Amino acid sequence: MYVDTRTTFRAAAAATALLISTGTVYALAATPASAAACASPQWQAQFFANTTFSGTPAATVCDAAISENYGTGDPAGVTLPNDNFGVRWSLTRDFGSGGPFALTAEALDGIRVYVDGVRQIDLWQDVTTVQKKTVNVTIPRGTHTLRVDYAAFTGSASVNFTYAPRTTPDVDTIAPLAPTGTSTTYDTTTRRATVTWSRNAEMDLAGYRVFRRLKGTSTYINVTGATYITGTTYIGVPPATGEVWYYEVRAVDKAGREGPGSIDMPVTTVDATPPAAPTGLAGRPEAGGTNSLTWQAVADAAKYEVYRAAGDSRDYTKIATVEAVGTPAYTDATLDPAVTSYKYTVKAVDAAGNASPYATHIAIAAPDTTPPLPPTALAITVEDDKGVTLAWQSGAAADTKAYNVYRAPEDLDVETKVGTTEGLTLQDTTGQAGQRFRYRVAAVDAAGNESAKSEWVFGKRAVGPESVPTAPQELTGTLTGGRLNLNWTAGPYVPVTEYRVYKSATSPVPTETGAEPYRVTQTPTLTVDDIPVDERDHFYAVVAVTQYGVASPASGSFKPVYQAHQPPAATRIYDVSGHDGMVWFVWDHVEADEGAPAITGYRVYRATEPGVTKENATALPVTTDNEFRDTEVANGTTYYYAVAAVDAAGGEAPLSAEVSATPWADTTR
């Protein structure tokens, strides 16, 4: 049975509406309305004195719902015929993300339902019993228009219409839209953040979830938990770290589908969170009467405060503030020599002044600065080709932990620590065989204090079959033309029988096992007269080898500076004379420069005109003597001569000054 909810038509000022819930039937007293004056989601109802909805409506009112029972009369408050009148309801509303809806119509008599002008239900006939129909439709997101046309033909008249979202998860697959109008505020006193937003338009909305994330991160935290917020305000307390937190709101529908988040809105919190307590605090006494402290860096720390207590006292005093830059450390140089130990602790302080708990304290005893007594009775006990063995006696210091052994060349003040031992003997296996060294020993205690050193003793590692010679030194040389001269200094301690010279286009020159020597020589010098042009930029290195085949380390790699070949110096003819059928002359010997090719002979040039040159004179065969008898001459003819020295590389000196002589016939015989 239907109840007539429209019994009286009253003025708009007397109307009171109660909106129960979106998606359910609305109960609202009818109020007069002009066209398009009804606020969404109210219906605009237009009454017509016909069933074709033609002409001017007899009345227009706003309805919260369509649920009418007119009986056999006309609608109350409006003059219409009892039969053949019509009512048209329409509304336009935002459906949010849209989704599946059920449209349900019941009527005596005809009813038609439209969505955006498209007919969805058509029960248009004069009936005597209530006809009913439900259709399922999908309404797209956004704003859409519903229209219900009702015709009361004859007899009793009633009409009911509802539209409601279908919310079962298997049907509703469309999530709500992101909330809009999000804003945030932050109360620095209460440390509360307030988030507000505009209500979503979806009719199947179950509520909202609020999420929070730290600036610079992408991980969101659900701050509302499992319970939905049904209003449009959230109040919460974010961590008071002084950081920026972003809030976003997500709508959830009755199918449990969560929509996208709103625009993230920030709040900047006050920093009321102290840093963590420093960890890893460690310390030790240092030479010079100081204590050094180190600890692990603390995130968010702007500085550290260092506290100290003397001895067994628990009265800690702040002694320093250390800026949080780099690895945290502090050196306490304000120690009282009369205090045997100190305790230390540290706390971190952030930029807002929040202080951490104290670090676990540590104690540092006053440093031991007293060295032990020096060892005594140092002596050489063995000198063989394995090394030099030393022995000594303890200096009777109870806290001696070890001994440092030092070595220096006999004639140099260059001291080297060759070993540390906890015993009373040590073998030095690193000294050069055959070289005399001096040794001494110092005691060391647990605090690292070293005693005075003992007196020197002298020892020498013997030379044996396995002794390694020293590397050749002072490798030098010249490269003039194609002639190479290398010289080096042999090591003085281990006798060697040969030198292996290695050559390479790169430095250092490979000399390891398997490398092929370029030359082998028994003396510390090498001369090669025929260096090819493409090898004149090469490097050289020398290895000394003993009679037992033990090779020394290689000398340094050396590249001689190339110089073009220079011819020998000119000579001087210092005597010349003509004889019967012969001219005789003699000249000075020419000496080759150091590193230059040797002088191998002299070439004589002869001409019958003055002005001798190598081009206009006759070149006679080379002679190794420094005199020449020319018998290929004619008596009475004057001959002109010049001489040039010739070296082993084929170089020829400039001509000497020319001389002349005339052979003559002996007419006295």
C-alpha cells in the first residue's frame, strides 16, 4: 500500500527537508521552484494537465524523492484533472567516477526513465495493478541527467522510482576519483596536523583513508588504519622531526576499491625529536700527554658535546663542543698529570637543540711514558751467507714487550729498522752480502715506549754461492752515429764474472728470466759500432752475474742521447820533399775523440794545380802510416798534396793544408 506524501502544497518558506543518504530514497517536503532552481541532487517536478507534457507546467516544485500515491484524485496543492495528467521529474548531478547502478520503477499507470536522454525503462500503459521494473546500467564518470516521465491515465495513480549504486565487488569494478580541495595546517604548539578535503560525488562511497610520506621518499603510510573516515577532516600528529611530511587522501567505495590519491599537501613539523645516542665511543692515551676520542657519526647531529669525569668521580663536566663535520673525534689536551684516569661520554645535539642520551662512557688510564731499560751484551753470534745473527740480554725491565733491531752501513749515518722480535735473538737476512754493517738494539714496552739503543756491534754477511750481487750503478754512455759506448760501475761486494746487457724500445727494459740479453761482456763497458738507425732510440739495462749464475737486480734503464757522426779532426803535413821520381811527405797522427770511431787510416789527395779539393784532386789508396812516398810522378812537374784521416765508421776528416813538391832527375850520376 502506498502512502500519499503530498497531502498539502505549502509555501517554500515552510518546507523542511531531510536528506537521509545518497543512494537511498529521499524524503523532502515539496517546495515550489522555478526552472533549474532545485539544488542537486533534488528532483525538479513539473506537473502537466496532459500525458504528453505539452504546454506550460501547472506547477514546478523540488522533490527529494519520487514516491507518490495520488489515489483516484489529482496531486495535492495543484489543480489538475483526476485522470490523464502527467508529472516529469528531472535532476542533473555529478556521479563522480560513475559505475554500475540499479534503476527501479513502480507505477500505476505509465512510467518512462531516461539517462542523458536515452530511455532505459518504458512501462507506458494504463494498468489497474502496479507494474514494476529494475534495469542495471553503467553511468560514466562525471555529470549526467536523469528524467522520469509519469502518466496517470485513469483510476488510481501512484509512482515510485529509485536509483542506487550496485556495490558488490564482483559488479563494481570502478574505483572512486581522487578527492579534491585538499589542504593542510599544522599547529606548532600541539604538533597536530589537520587535513581537510572536499566530499566526493560518488554515491557508493564508504569513506576515506589518509596517507603520509616523508619528503624525498615515495613510501606512504596509512595513518587512518583499518577504519574509514566518513567526514572530510583528519587530525593527526606526525613525527616532530623538523622534516616536511606530505599528506594525501584516497576515497574508498563500498566494494572496497581504493581510488587514487589527492594532490599531496605538505606540513613542516617542529623538530622535537632528539638524535640517537652516539655509539662506538673509543679512546686511548697519546704521546705528549693527551687522550684521543673517536665515535660513530649520528644522523641529524649538528654537533657533539664531550663530557669528562676524573678518576672514580661521577661528576661529569662538559669540556668541549665538536661540530658534526667529517669523522667525529676529539683530543683532550687538558689532562692533569696527577690524575691517573679519566672517564668520557658524548651526546649528540641536532640543529634544533635536541640532545641525545649519553653514549656509553669509557675510561682511559694515564699513558705510560717511561721507556724500559736498554738491552745489554749485544753480540754477533753467526756471520754466514744466510745472514748476520745477533743476540743480547734483557735490560731487566719488567714491562719490556719486544725489541727493535737497527742496522746502518759501516760508513753512513743511515739507520734502518730491520726487524722486531719478542725474543733475545734475531737473524738479519736482508743485508747485502759482503758489505759490513753496524747493528744495535732497543727495547719496547707495551705502551710503545722505546728504550735508549744499545752500543753498536759490527757484522758482515758472508759471500756464498747464493749471494746476490748489487745492481750495476752509474750506467752512462754515448751513441754517435751508429757507434754505441756504454760504461757502468760494478758492485763492490759480490764478485761477478759477466754482465748481461739488455735492450728495449720501452722503459723499464725487461731483464727477467727468459729475456734474451743483447750482449754479454766480462768488463763494465760495451762498444757496438753498428747500431741500426731504427734502434738508436732504445733503452739499455745491465745485470751482473756471479760465477754461480746468480744475477743481480737490473741497473736503471738508460737511453743514450743520439748524436750525428762527427768526422775526425784535420791533420797537418809537417815535412815534404821532392826526389828523383818521387815525392815524400809526412803528417801528424790524428786521435779519435772519446766514444768516436777509431782512426783506421789516411787518404792522400794529389793534383797538378794549386787549390787541392776532394773533388778536383786524385784520391790515392788509404794508408795506415803517417807518411807517403808518391812514385807515380814525373820529374820536373810540381805536385800539390793534402791528407784526410779516415775512421772506422767511414767518416773522413777535412783536408789538411796543401803542400807542394817537384821531383827532379839526378844528373850527377
